[in-house]
Amino acid sequence: MAGYTKKEKSWMMYDWATSAYSIVITTAIFPIYYKSVAQQAGVSAANSTAFYSYSVSIATFILAMLGPILGAIADYKGMKKKFFIFFFLLGSISTLSLLFVPSDQWLLLLIIYVLTSVGASGANLFYNAFIVDVTKKERMDEISARGFALGYIGSVIPFVISIAIIILSQNGILPFSASVASKIAFFITAVWWISFTIPMLKNVTQIYYVEREPKIIVNSFKRLGQTFHDIRKYRNIFLFLLAYFFYIDGVTTIISMATVYGTDVGLGQTDLILALLAVQIVAAPFALLFGKLANIFGAKVMLYTGIGVYTFITIYAVFLDTVLEFWILAMLVATSQGGIQALSRSYFAQMVPKEKSNEFFGFYNVFGRFAAVSGPFLVGITTQLTGNSSYGVFSLVILFIIGLILLIFVPDTKKGHSPIDVAPPN
């Protein structure tokens, strides 16, 4: 971390803080716990997967609808931090609430999960927008990639502790059930998240903003309307967002559905957990590598690379039916998962006007969130229609192809273009 400012370090540490939620709740332990609870309640594997998909869609739809207006309000002086704190507390406290859900209440479990997801996603909206306040444009790719790398490294610690507790409880070494062990993992996640968010709360402040004025909500809607009126002026930003909508749809769906899919193809809990742990470890250096290579070849070239890898993953998933093949798929995900998300964030940050960063990251959130609505829904519908979750994963290939084609028409920020410079004359 040498060579980075206190603001840059504090901003990057939030990736470390929220990483526990990403791996324990979004990706690994919670989905497995939910599947076991649903199974005990008599819900079929296909239906429990579908209901989980729908809950992901609901959570992301809620914030997608709120994103632009919250972003426009947050552009006012002093508002960005307040919104960040609100959603951070919503997510972390809801995560703690998972401890008190009875082990036979699978539907209530999903409802609380929706609240945790809204909180985590909402906090990330404003966290992402803070990148313009903590570093320079030419450092954004590296800072963003390093943040993701720190997240992967940091996630290993609470994940390993949680896995150890679960395994020891399953083997009778600890005097409680695996269900209780999973709830302890949820507690560890919330404490980790809260503790390592403190540097962000103390050291990161809003530098670029719109001056406060009366009737900020009304005027926020007016500024949103003006942005839409000037959409031709920002056409390249919205072209990028359209490309992002499709390819990040596939990425986030694969992340959120990985363990549920692995369960459906017959993989044991231990194999799933170990594979996900390996992904966190391998993804860290690859996220850094994406950031370094972006400085050489440009972020756009590296985004092409990540999309290409994910396209292959969706095809490969159709033929997956052994532990070894799942490990190969997991390692392929690890090579590009962090890089494609980190560079999408920094690429977009370099395009937007800094004083309107929250508003534009609100749109970034809308496109990302609506993508996260449609992807799991697509997997859920395809899985139910075919009775095979492998075909559900394969259905995502079209999203990566469309995203890649659209991205081709977005100007390369490495060449010094801004979204306004390259817009056609009125």
C-alpha cells in the first residue's frame, strides 16, 4: 500500500470491508444455508433455485429504481456521505438480523436477504462514486483494480474462519449444529463489514459537488431531466452503460448463482466451499494484473478480454458434471471476475463529469442493477422450463455477445477522448 494517499487507502479498504458480505452472503455460505433450509421445508431443488433468483431480482430492482434520483440528490454538498452511511447501516444491520431468522423459515430468510442486498448495493453506489474524490483520473484504473484485489484478499480471512467453524460443527468437534455455525458466519460477516468501514467514514469526503439550494429533491429531478435533455451530449456515456448492462448482467449472475448451480449439479458442500475459497485467492493477483495491463493496453482491451473469458465460461458450464470440471470453471471465473468489475468502474469514472459523479453513478447503478434483475430471472425461467440449471447458465452467453458488440462503439478513454469531445455536433 506504499505510495498511496490516506484517502486512496481508506477508499480501497471499503472493498476489504465489504468483501466478507460478497463471499459469505452473496456467493457461498448463505446460498448453501438457504438451499438446505428450503430442502428441509420440502421445496424442490429447481424451485428453490428459481425463488432465490427472484429474490436477487427483487433486491436489485428496488435500488435500480432509486439509483438516479438518490445519485442526483447526493451530488449536493455533504449528501454523498450521508447516503453511503444509511445504506451501509441498512446492509450490515440486516446481515446481523439473519441470526434471528428461525431455521425453518426459508421465505423470511429470503426477505431479510433482500434487505441486506439493498443495503450492500446502495452503499456500493456511493462508494463507487467516491473514486472521483479520492484520486486522479490517470490513477483510477490502478486504484480501482487494487481495491478489488484487496477485497479478494480480505475476504479470505472471515471466509476461512467461517468455513472452519462450519466444518468443526459438522464433525461434532464444536457443540452446535451446522445451522448455528452458518449463523455465526453471518455474525462474523457483519462485524468485519462494520469494523473495516471505519477508515472510509473517517477519511473520505466529498470534494466535487453541486452547491446546496432550496427544494433539493425538486431540483434533483430537474437536473435529471436536464441530463436526459442533454443525452446527445453524453451519448458515449450511455452507449457504454448499455454495453455494461449486458456484459455485467452475465458476470453478476454467475457470481450470485455459482454455489446454487454447483449444488444442482451434485457437488458437495466441501467441494463448493474450497473452490470458492480458491477463487478469492486467485482473483486477487488477476485483478491487479488487469489494472497493470490496462495501463499498457487500455481498459477497453482488458474489458474485451474479460468478456471473452466469460463467454467461454457459459459454454463450458453446459458440459460440467464433475468436481474437476467445476474447479476448472471456478479458476476461469477467478481470472476475470475482479478485473472486469474494477475496470468497468474506473472506465466509467473517467468518462463522467466529476461534479455530477453521483448522478451518473446512479445511472451506472440502474444499468447494473437492472442487469442483475434480468440475468437471474433469465436463469430461473430457463432452468424451470428445461429442468436443467446448466442450460440456465448457458442462456447468459447472449448477454456477453451483445455487450461485446456494443462496447466496440464506445470511444477509448486511453486515447484522451471525453464523452463530450467525441459527440457529434448539434
